[in-house]
Amino acid sequence: MPLYGVPQGIVTPPRPAPAGDDADAEHGIGGRTPGTVILVFVFLLAFVLYYFVNWKLLSFVWRIG
Amino acid sequence: MNTGIESPQGIWWKPAHRAERFWVIVAFAWCLVLFAMMPLWHFKGGQNPSGIRHKVEPEAFMARTQEFINAYQVGEENGIPIVEPPPGSDIYLVGLMWSWRPTLRLKKDAEYILHISSLDVNHGFNLYPINVNFQVVPGYDYGLRVTPTEAGDFRIICNEFCGIGHHLMVGRIVVVDDTQSTASAGGAP
Amino acid sequence: MNGSFRTCPTTGLKVHAQADGLIKANAVVATVTLLIGGIAAVLVMLTRWQAVHLLSAEWFYRMLTIHGMNMLIFFILFFEMAVLYFASAVLLNSRVAAPRLAWGSFGLMVLGTLIVEWTMFAGKADVLFTSYVPLKATPWYYLGVILFAVGALLVVCIFFATLVVARREKTYTGSVPLVTFGAATAAIIAVITLGHGAAIYIPTFLWSLGLMNVDAQVYRLVWWGLGHSSQQINVAAMVSVWYLLGAFTVGAVVLNEKISRAAFVLYVLFISMASAHHLLVDPGMGPTWKVWNTSYAMYLAVLASMIHGFTVPAGVELGQRVRGLTKGLFEWLRKAPWGDPGFSSLIFSVIIFGFVGGITGVTFGTEQINIIAHNTLRIPGHFHATVVAGTALAFMGVTYYVIPLIFRKQIAFWPLAKIQPYLFAVGMLIFSVAMTFAGTFGAPRRHWDMTFSQAPFDVQFSPAVDLVIGVMAVGGLIAAVGGAIYIVVTVWSVFLGRPMPAGSEA
């Protein structure tokens, strides 16, 4: 029955994930997540850039100690 | 495999996947860099919020500031004394509802020990437009070794809420280049 | 006791009637305070936007106080109380331990809230959220905060008691779910936080009565033990909700229970350092104290967030992959249920919290970099990305599941609900990035008049700052529309909405 105003996760709950931890056993439990690996390294790059740009900005102000 | 709302059964303390382990190691290495930069800047960098710090009674700090003003006053503007201390000296700035006293005239590339404190509530020292910020706490003398590296006409904006007149609280610091005449960089009426 | 359970037709979980009621009551009060805080937010923003400059100075600072208290304390803690009941009683199929005490604590929290609201609106507490001593409010204000905190602390105790009851009555097998584990870490941090709250608000209450002295620096030190730790409750609760939303929307799996749980434990162990970030340019502490307490040498709480930042999306990715979305690098993301407000909230919350809130927060929390960030607009820019676009958005997303599952109502104005997370996320993203950028020029936070029209010395901000503040206002208005839609949709659904189809009540 189609339900108006109910999120899809309730109308058609995700079917249970297959049992077993051994999808990629030789590399530890879990499985390959290449998309996320790319995303987190984009994040790290942004982090490193912003962090060091701020050190640079700081180095422009008066000497304080 | 289970979701985050299902109870894992049996022993879940198992080795992580290669990619996950790799990310944890990379992230941890980055965290160590984050830490190392702070001590490193104390040795190599020119900007540290260390200072010379003392507890001080607000009245005592005000008395020292007044003594400092009496010794080096060169003028007055908007009811705020203008003070021109010698390079290398201890200089005093007090925040009170809702002004900064006195106006300081400093020399470019000379080091001063700038003592900041408050007479009443918390204030915020923001040197505009350079964007240097310090917390000004009543009862504490924050003595910062400051070397102005550029000449100009600067403002001290209060950036800690200090009551209804907070937005009126603006002070002034003038930095003159020694190679120029001190009068030309202005401020004194 | 068994008669007071119903079985949820969707999840098969047994829901205790008391848990149902407590979740509903807390969620409703949370929404009311969100509305008050939201109206204050718009008024504050329209004042900071110098082109409009709506409020008088007096009402600006008053509204800023009201905004801070309602959003950071009342809305978020009432919502977290609901999360605690959900993560304990509902997810573990258990009854609520001591339901009468639970209602009593709820009453205490509401009473505290009412007292604080009254003092703020009556102009007896124009001290802003931080109420730095020696700025003084009426003793009633501090008393109200104390009553609220005691109530919250009792709810946290009931949460732990419910965990014990569930284990003893064997309502589940194996270990507690990750979401419950995360909520438990939030609850532990809440104990630490409320302990600091007692340690500072009780002396301050006595001080306001003239019975003792409170040192201004000591106040800042201990107050931030409350002020920032409370944000770490939000982080732990938000990350738990991320795992919850991932599970609800796409059946996200837990990659590795060990790693995710260890990361939650790091939050508990390394929490108190966050408070030090507020004192980096204070006169009371030396450089060794500052460096050590900012980081404990290893930034392990940052590591924890970076781990969750991997495991949450990777859990979604793997959950999608094991169900057949295996093509390329990003089919799992492309073919995700983007029309589900629960899912879109999750993704935007993760991204904005991490990319904007997280990066700026860690950077500004560096001892020396704090010199060019402290008390400028960079700080509210940072925490609107964490606590609003991160925590509040995640909480909004989970509401779209709580209403059908707990309130047993269909979501009203469904098309509006679907776009709500998009409006809110985009608005808050523009708002917080613009605010952070304005702060880079030294624009002060908590300031009524940046033109300094009546000040003794003129201050000319660069025209870029005016422009950026204008952009900030536009972003803020978009977010306000998103927030208003959220309130209309949830209130309408709960009180006037169509019930879920029959046959689902036990």
C-alpha cells in the first residue's frame, strides 16, 4: 500500500544485509568502500589547506609573544 | 553484517578492513602534525599568546595605568589621553565600560610590553584591521610583548559583550614609522 | 508491565508506553523552544545585517541571549532526552526505569526553562549565553539553569538505569546496538558536563545573592567545562543519529564495531580538552597548559571525529553495495534515496559538519591561530556549521522517522518536508561560510553596530565585509525558511496529521 508522507525507509525498509563478515576476508572484516576512501582524502586535503593557510595569515600580523 | 540499531551477536572485536585501518593511521598522523605545530611555533613563530601573566587588583592596575599616563601623556582626544611611551617600555591599556584608556602612540619595529586588563567586566581586545584578539579579564594583567610591524592608525574594538554600551567601546593605537616625523602620522589635536 | 507495550509494525521493536509518552513530550517542548530560538535568530540576524538593523541595542543583546539559551540548551537538550529514551527503551525493547521519576525530571526541566525564559524576556538576564561573571543577572536566572540541569542529570541517570534493566530482563541478546552505545557515551559526557554546570552555576547563584565571590577567570575556566562539553554531548548524540539514519534509510552497516565504538570512547576520554579552546588567548593560563589541554598531545577527539567521518559514509556505501549498487565508485551515492528527508539530512549533516564546522573548529582551536579568530565572527561561523547544520539538521532528519514510528502519524505537507533539508542545509552552508569569512577581516561577534556610528573613534570595515554580511543574511533567511517548514510540518503532523494505517497498534 503506498503511503503518502512516510519516508521510504519505513514504507520499504532496507532488506537485511547478508550475513557473514567475510565479504573481503583477506583484508579484514567489512568490505571495499572505494567511494568513501576518495571522499575522506578530499576532506583531508581541504583540512590541510585551510590549516596551513591560517598559519600563513597568522604570520602576517604583529610580532607578539 | 548488522546495522547500527541491531545488537551485534557474539564477539565483534575483529580486525578492521584494510582501508579503514589505513584511514585511522593517516588521520592519527595528521593529528600528530596538528599537535606538533603548536610547540614548533613557540620556537620558530613570531605570534604566541604566552605573555607575562599576573593576578592584579583592578584598582591597582588602574593606578599603574594612571601613573603611566601621567609620565608619558602628549595630548588628549575625545576625553581619552594620548600617550607616547619610549620604545622597550612597559605600556598599559585598561578596558572599562565602555572605553579603552589611553590612546597609545607607538614606534614601528620597537618592542613594548603591553599590559592589558579590565576595571569591571570581561572585555575583548581586537586590534583592527590587523585582527589580533585577546581576552581581557578583570583581576588579571596580561603582559604581551608586542612589536608593531607596520605603521598606521589602528582601532581597538571590544569584542566581548560587556553590557548595553558594548558597541561604543572603541580605542586607538597609532604606530609611527621612525623615519617619518612623529607628528605627521597624526592623532594629537 | 507487559500490557503497556506495543509492537512497532515496521521494526518489530516493542515500544513501552512510557517511552512513547516521554519521547513525545520532550520532542514537543524541544520544538517549542526551537521556535522561540528561531524567531530570535531571525531578529538577531536582521539586526546584524546593517542594511536593516532591526532591533534596538537593548533588544539585540536580549534576543541574542534568548537565541543562545533556547538553541544551545533547551532545544538541543530536550531533543537529546528524547534520543536517550529512544536509544535505551525503544532500541533495547525495554521498559523505562522509574517512569514516575522520568516525568518528574521532565517537569523540573520545563520549570527551569520557564524561569529562564521569564528572566530573559523580562530583561533581568541580559548577560548572553555565557553570562561571564561579573556581568550579573537576577538570581532566578541561575536558579532556573540549575533546576533544568538537575532535571537533565536525572534523565541521564534513568537512561543508565534503563540499560541495566534491559540487560537484567534480557530484552536483547548480544551487545547493545552501536546507536545505543553512542548515546551512552553522550550520556556519560552529559554527566561530566552537568557536573561542571553545578560547579559553576551554584557558586554563581550564591554570588548573585551576594554570598560569595567568583573569580572572572575561574568562571571562564569552569563554565567552559559546561559550555563546550555540552557541545560534545551534541557531537556524540549527532554521530549516533548518523548511524541511526543510515540504518533507517538505506540499511547502512557497521563496518567494524570495534573501530566505531573505540571512536566513541575517545570522545569520552578526551572531552575536557575542548573547553581549553575557549581560553587560548586568556591571561589566566600559560602556554604549556594551553598546548597540553588543547590537544593532550594527540588530538584524539579529532581522530574520533575523523574516524566517524569515514565509517558513517563507508557504512552507507557498503550497505548499498551489499544490496547490489556496486557499479563504479559512486553508484551507491547516486542511486541513494535523495527524496527521503532522513537521508538528505544525514548526508548534508555529515558534509557540513566535517568540511566547514570540523575543519574551522580544529584550526581556530590551535593555540596561536586563535589569536586571529577569538571572538570574531569566525567563531559563530564555525559553530553554526557544527551545531546547526550538523547536529540540528541530523535531529531534523530523524524527526521524519520519529513522527511515523513514535507519534504514529504520517508527515504532513510531504513535498515540503522533502525539500526542507535542502533549504536548511544550503542556507546554513552559505550563512556559516559567509560568517566565517567576515570574521577573517576581524568583524566582531556579539555586536550590535559594526558601523560604530556613535563610537568615539570611527571604524571603517572594508566594503567586502558589508557584502559578505549581506550574503550571510541571505543564507540565514533561506535557512530560516527551512527551519520554519520543519516546525510547521512537524507540528501539523503531530497534532493534525493523518494517523498511520490501522492494524499497526498492538
